[in-house]
Amino acid sequence: MDNLALNLAQFIREKSGVSRLTLTDFRNYAHLRINARLAPIIITGENGTGKTNILEAISFLTPGRGMRSARLADIRRIRPALVSDEYSPTEISNLNWAVSAQVCKGDEEIEIGTAVERAAREYDDDDFRSYERRIVKINGQKITSQSELGKYISAIWLTPQMDRLFRGGSQPRRSFLDRLVYAFDVEHAKRTANFEHLYKEWYQLLKNGNAHDAWLSSLEENMAGIGVAIAAARRELIAKLNKFIEHEPDDVFPNVMLELDGTIERLLDTLPAIDVEDYYVQKLKSQRRNVLYNDNVDGVNRTDFKVYYKKKRMPAELCSTGEQKSLLISIILAQTKCQTLDKGFAPVLLLDEVVAHLDDLKREALLEKIRELGIQAWITSTDPKLFASLAEDAQFLTVKNNGVTEQAL
Ligand SMILES: Nc1ncnc2c1ncn2[C@@H]1O[C@H](COP(=O)(O)OP(=O)(O)O)[C@@H](O)[C@H]1O
Ligand SMILES: [Mg+2]
């Protein structure tokens, strides 16, 4: 066994993942409690029974808007009775959803809770409107930044929507990339959220056309500072993964080469961060007009994440659908191992309907890799028979009638 394999084997003994998951008024579940093993967890059931909803709930234990990028209001359970004649929006809005979990990280056990809270925002002098925001508690203490979660748990998900990841616009690729960065750099979640916030404010001020120059300039300086930090963190991740992949077997899941395509990231090749920051400030200033004309504003909010099939030197977007899926799996496996070695704990994998589209060889290879890594992976499927090879190693759950039952082995 080489060094890397030895190190991984050591970490595998330090199990991590979600050991208890409790949902309240979350999607189709009024109340659901799962005692989970730190092992592969196979969730099966017919279409529309609530398999993906369980994975989505786990994704809310990490920063952001979860696996479906949902609006908070859509997650709250809709009670069939209320959708009938007696439908009343106020009644519905009193029913708040919550996810709570016990998370293990080596010997540590951490309680994480997340829920929505109503708050009021002032629009005009006497126009207060209520809105909802997600609050997070760690061991009972409300935290101010969701990025704190990254110290205890991280998750990587693959969903059927991601089958089109390499073909469509750059936004989903960018968020996929940024989530990979969170795992190594917990501050990155805060940075991307802050950048988005500042960008929206800047954009709106320019659109409204009544902003003071000093105000815009101060936003541009802040955006440039955070933007360069975002670019640097992304570069670091890409370099780390590419280096790691050099030592990875090039098997059924072919090796990838990763690249960033962004102006700010590229400048960091040759210029010190401080100069790139100055450049970015000037660039934003010179792009104020773009906002008025609805033209694109270049910067870290437009960076693309390029993936290549390494051996073939083929851009992922030109690969076949099956190859693209394998490349994605290859990325998340590399990230899982790299992150485990680097951070000392493994991410939780959320694999939604992933095996259905793999041939027998690839499916068995993926399940074997997951088993070997000894990590917690939540895997959904309509067909439990596909998981016969994990009979000894996995926990089998069946979803039916808005509830979950466990299969005895
Ligand atoms: N807010 C909600 N309240 C109640 N049910 C919901 C809500 N959002 C989605 N659902 C229901 O959840 C089910 C889909 O669950 P999902 O986890 O996607 O199923 P699958 O098992 O196919 O993955 C659908 O039947 C949908 O109507
Ligand atoms: Mg589903």
C-alpha cells in the first residue's frame, strides 16, 4: 500500500456523517426520524415518494439553498387539506419547516439544527414587509454565518439535473465548483454570499440611476477585494485536485483535468493579488454602463469551470452523456479522497438516482469505491436489486406513505 492509501485507510477509521436526521414539516414529511449508520444508505421507493426530499434535507446541513436551490417557502409542507377549499395563506405560513441532525466527526458528536424564521425588512419609511430567512444552530447556539457548518460537515451531491452540467450556462458549474471550495476553505461560503449581496446592491443602484459616486466606488472596492479572494481560493482548489488526480487510477471513471476560465483568476497567474484587486476596481468602474445597457459584467461572477477528459484531451461538453456522468463521478471521488486527507474527515455523498444510468460495470465499480472508502453515502433509487453487492455493508431504507422503514438484513 502506498502512502496515500495508507493515510486514507487511517482516516476511514475516523468515521463521519449524519447519525440522526429529523425532519419537521419538510416537503412531504410531517415528522420523520432516521437513525443512520455511517455507511452507504440505500433509499428506495416509487417515484414521488420522497427519496430526493431526504437528500435535500441533508444538503441543508451545509451553507446555501440546498440541493434543489429551492425557495424557502416551497419547502414547507403543504397539507393536502389546506390545498382544498379552506386554503388560507396565513395558515400555511405558520407551519415552519425544520431539519435537525446529529453529526459525527471522529469522536465528536454535534447537534445541528436549521429552520426558517420570519423577519421584517424596511422598504420605505413605513413599509415593512416580512420575509423568511434560514437560521442555523450548532449545539443549540444560533450562528451568524452558515460557513461555520463547514467545520463539522460537508456534502457533495450529484443529481439528475446535473446530467446537463457541462452543456448549459456557466452558473450551475460555478456553484458546483464553489461548493467544492467550501470544503477546503470554510470562509469561501461567506465570501460568495457577500459578493453576491454586494453585486446585487451595486447593480440595483446603477439600474435606479440615482447612486452617489462615492457609494458605488466603495461597493466596487469591497467587491474587488472579496472577488480576488474568491478567485484565489478557486485556483487553489483546482491546483490541489489536478495534482491529486495525477496519482489516481485512470479506470472506469476516467481522470479529468480541471481548468478555470475567468479574467480575474487568469490575472492571478502573473500579477500579485493586490494589483489584481486594483485592476478589478477599475474594471468594475468601467463596466457601470454595461448594467444600464443590460450587457454582461465580467468578473468572478462569470468565471467558468472547465472540465476535460484527460486522456482524450476532450472538453467535457463534447463527451457523450455517459462519459459526462463518469467524469462527474470522477471529480467527486477525487474531491472526497483529497478532502478526507486534507481535512481529516470525509464529506457525505448525496447521490440522487445516480446508479440508474450507469451500466453494470460502472455501477459495481462505484459501489465498490464507496464501500472501500468507508464513507457515508446516501443513495436513492427505485430499484433495491441494484444494490445486492452492498447487502452486508449498507443500510436499506424504503420510503412509502410519507414515512421510512428500515429493511432488516
Ligand atoms: N412543500 C411540499 N409539501 C408537501 N409535499 C411536497 C412539497 N414539495 C414537494 N412535495 C412532494 O414530494 C414528492 C416528491 O418527492 P421527491 O423526494 O422528489 O420524490 P422521489 O422519491 O421521486 O425522489 C412529490 O410528491 C411532491 O408533491
Ligand atoms: Mg427523486
